[in-house]
Amino acid sequence: MVSMKLFDSERRVIEAAEQLAAALGSDPNHTVAAAAMDTAGRIHEAVNVYHFTGGPCAELVVLGAAAAAGAGPLATIAAAGDQGRGLIPPCGRCRQALLDLHPDVFVAVPTADGPTLRPIRKLLPDTYFFPDADARRIVRFNKRY
């Protein structure tokens, strides 16, 4: 799979997630941080809420935080684990929610060559599409254009 060259704004999203994860300390209820950038360039941050009943992942919490801030479509999202785990890919539930609510979002994932971005559709091939999702679409342009 071909890696995408990251824009500076996309690097800031990854850095925001990693910095927040590094600040989590040893609280077992909050072990993953997420950051998401909306189309206005604002970065929203959140952490997971671990609970034995299946508390929400950081990616889902950041979707809510962004919505509460009036974000609109998200362009980029990244998650990072505490205790120096660094960038981590989203779980299956988060992938499905991202696809349904932000079908054009790019997700930061770790690779052997460093972080790269993948369209959410590439992380969830042959997926079910929720017909009632009211997702607004966006387009990512290369700054050369």
C-alpha cells in the first residue's frame, strides 16, 4: 500500500494525540488519546473512558467533542496510546463509526516507515454502509493545486 506524504497540519494532529497520550500518566481509566482536525483547521482532543461495560474509545469521544464544538466534517484523525505506545490504529467499532459519520476522513496509522494516512474506506474494505448516516463530504487537495 502506498504511503501518503503528510501535510504539516496532519503532522500536528498526530503530535497532538501523542502529546495528550504522554500526559495521561498512570490512570487506568484513560489510556488512549485522540486528536481530530476539522475542515477549518481546528484540532479537537479527547481521551478514552475505560469501563468494564465497554466505555468509549478515544476516537469516539473526540467525535463527540468535535461535534460539541461545531466542527462539521473531520479531515484527519489520530490516536495514541499511553506509556509510550505511540500512534495506534482504530479498532473495528471506531472504523465503522468514522466511515459512517466522516466518510472522507484520513486516519493516521503507524507503519514500518513512520506514520502515514489512509482513507477510512481503505481501513474498512467491503464494509456495511449505514443508510441513515447524515455524513457531509469533503475533498482533500494537494497544496500544489
